[in-house]
Amino acid sequence: QDGLKLCLSEFRQQLPWLERLDVTLGQVVDPVSPSASSKDAVDPENDFQREMSFYRQAQAAVLDALPRLRKLQVPTRRPDDYFAEMAKSDQQMQKIRQKLKSKQEAMERSERAKQLRAMRKYGKKVQTEILQRRQKEKKNMLNAVKKYQKGLSDKLDFLDEEQTLSQGNKKGSASQRMKKGPNAKRRYKNQKFGFGGKKKGSKWNTKESFNDVSSFRPKVAHNKGPGKAGKGGKKALNKRPGKRARQKMKSRAR
Amino acid sequence: GKWKNKERVLIFSSRGINFRTRHLMQDLRTLMPHSKADTKMDRKDQLFVINEVCEMKNCNKCIFFEAKKKQDLYMWLSNTPQGPSAKFLVQNVHTLAELKMTGNCLRGSRPLLSFDPTFDKEPHYALLKELFIQIFGTPQYHPKSQPFVDHVFTFTVTDERIWFRNYQIIEEDASLVEIGPRFVLNLIKIFQGSFGGATLYENPHYQSPNMHRRLIRLSVAAKFREKQQVKEVQKIKQKGSKVLIEGDPTEVVFETPAEEKPVEIQLVKPESKPIVKDKKKPRKIQRKKQKKLFRTEA
């Protein structure tokens, strides 16, 4: 050990700093990084951490040395018109640039492909939605036109905007059921299959209609709810009008 | 200004180096304008011959690459007339030509040298630091040098080794890009004289590559031997589980030999047996009919 120190003292050259340009510093303390910036924590096996520690050390050295150099009036920035031979030839730099560009392009291509795939899925969904909406509108329009033709409604509102089917109260019947016109089931079927009769190929047992339990009323189903007017009302609820009455109702409601 | 600090470094190698080492040497020569090249040295010459070669070329520092077994690369850094020298094992060499190193610098520009604080803590590291500064630092006003300072060499001590990196300074706020070659130096010994002399320091953590390879081979062999031993033990266990039962002497007591029949030699063919029809089994055709009915019923 002493031999080392002796040797060092003999060997050491006393030169001004400008000749040597050496900086001995630790790393730049990075406020952002949560991990310990102390040297002891650097795991040499962890490549990224190691390289980052070297980088930070170099940064610290540069940040310390550049002001000193500037004070000593040594130029650090190369003027734009200063052309000199570089350590790596232009050919080499071209190769490097090509490689970087190809990498970037590959990444972009994959990104674009991913986006296209996502767009296609979304686009398909949107398209089907739009088509369905258009078909519905067309159907409603035709129904409204037919109603007008049949003389049920003399309003020409359907030309301007969408029209909702309004059931005219032709029958001022005491029975609540009569007031409503045809049965709810009947109304639903009219709406679905329209006035032109049963349309070919209309599915009515789809997944959505099967899963749709909104029209389930437990009290009605289990026959547990209170009747319309107690016992008597129960009977009235289930009373079905005669054939003639039913036909009249049918033609009126359309 | 006038070039006062007369440092000249001789960079050369022995025979038997591979392409990577050759490229590294060339890279160092381009990065250090105060360097001189020389032809390959023959292995049979002794190392102190290098001192004479340096004197002939008027150099006072030397970087000598030595390749052994076409695998291991050793580097000598020395101050030639009388100064200290150090021998390193070089690992993980990446040259300037690698496409991942995207930086560039002026050829011959003076480098900034950045050292780890560890270099000041130990005397051997302090000596090495001084050696690095004198060798790698380009003297000011050297005729081949450029006056700008645009790159920085970093020497870091990690994992008992010295890591070397070369970065280009892009912006004044110290954004850096890696340029240059990178290598790892594993210190072996420091000598008092140039390529000889008393050993000032020996690295206790150093393991020669031969030793390293030998250890790997031994560990593999040890594993194999262990497996074999386990197999042998298993074999013995299997064999050992069979208990040897002694012969029972009382076994023979009840043995009665059978009566000997006279040996009959048949000269005439025996009569053929009459074919007895099995009435219980229906005939073939009847059996088929039965099967059909069965099938139609079912």
C-alpha cells in the first residue's frame, strides 16, 4: 500500500486542470427517479440500471466541466460552418440512420395495422346500427302513410317528422280493457308485423326477445294480484268480446 | 498555443487477436490523436522488449493488447521509461461500428474524463486514475487535435471492474448519446516498473479465465457425478430389498416320485374319434335365421 502511494507520488504530474480535463464526481441526483440514486444500490446485473448510472455520472461531469471550460474560454459548441473529419465516417452514420428509420417504420406499421383492425370492428358495428335504424324509419313511415290512406288520421305530420302511432279513442267503453283497444299482445304483434300482414322471415324468437322479461308481471302470472273490482272484476278482466265486436275493433285500430 | 504536454501513446498488439480486438484498437487510434501505431509483436519476444520499441518510436505511454488462446484479451497500460504499469482482462467489447451507438464526434477532439468517486478512495484506484488521465487525455494544442470538447469518457467502478463508456455531448444541458467503443477492464496486477518489476498490487477479486472455465466444467462434472451416485444408490436399494431365503430342508420330506410308466412306442395310427354332433348348438343356417329374427324383433 505504501509502495503504491510512493509510486503515485512519483508518477503524478502536476498539470493545470485544462490539460487533464478530468472530473471526479458522483451521479446527478435525479429527483424524478424513485429508486435510490446511490451507487450501492446499482445492481451490476441489471443492465438498464447500470447504464443509467454511467449516463448520470457522465452528465454530472459535463454539467460541472462546461461552465469551467467556458470560463477558461475553451469552445465547447461547434459552429455550424466548421467542417472537419469525424470519428465515424459519413457512410457509417448513414447506416445508423437507416437502421433507426427502419425500426421506427416497423413500429409505425404495426401500430397502423392494430388501429385498422380496431376501426374495422367499430365501423362494422356502426354500419349495422345505421342500417337497422333506416329500416325502422322506413317501416314507420309506411305505416303512417297507410293509416292516412285508411282515413284514420288526417294529419300529415309524418311528412315532416317521425310519427308515433296514436290509438284513437273511438270506443268510449266503460271497460278499461275496451278503452285500450286491442290487447297488449295484439298491439305488439301489430307493431311488429305491421299492417301488410305477416311479413316473411321475421324472426320473433330472437335472443333479445327471449331474454327480455320486461313484460312479465308476477302478480298476473301467478294470479295473485288484486282483481279490477274484486271478484266481479276478475271475471270482467277475462271477458272476451264477441266476434263482431272484435272485428270492429280490429278495423278501427289499424 | 504551443503544445507543451508531450504525451505520445503507442497502441499495438500481439499476434493472434481476433477482429473485434483489431477494431477496438483502430477505434482507440482514431479517438486518440496523440497515439501511434505499430506492427504486431511476436509472442516469443519478452515483454520488456516493448520498452525498447516505445523508445524507438519516441513514445512515453503504451497500450498493448495481448490475446491468449484466441479467446482471452489482456490489456497492458504502461508508462514506459520507468513508471508503473497495469495488466487488465478485457471483456464485453463493443466497437465504434456497432449500429446501436448513434453518436459521433470530431476526430481528434479532446475528451472530458469522468471518474467515479470510488477512484479517490483506494490508493490503487488513485494510481489507475492518474494513469488513465495521462494516457486517455489528449494534450492541449496537439497538432492533430481539434480545439472543441465534445465528448466524454466515463470510467466507473462497478462489481470490482472498471467500465469504460464514451458519450457525445449534444446540448449544453448535458444530453448525451453514446458514441464509442465500450469495454470492461478487470484489474489483475499493478507493477512498479514498465512491463515488469515488483508487484505493487494484486486484485484479490480477479479470477483468471482459465480458472473460470475450469470451475464451470467442474461444476458440470460434479452434477453429473452426483446423478450417477444417486442412480447407484437406487440400484443397491433395489437389489438389497430382496431378502435371501434359505432353502427349507424339510421341503423334501413329502416328495414322492411318480411311478415309472413303461415307454410305449406307437406303431399303428390310433383310430379316429367319431364325430359327435352337438344337438344343443343349432346348425349354421338355423343360427343365421335365428339371428335375423332377433334383429327384426329388436
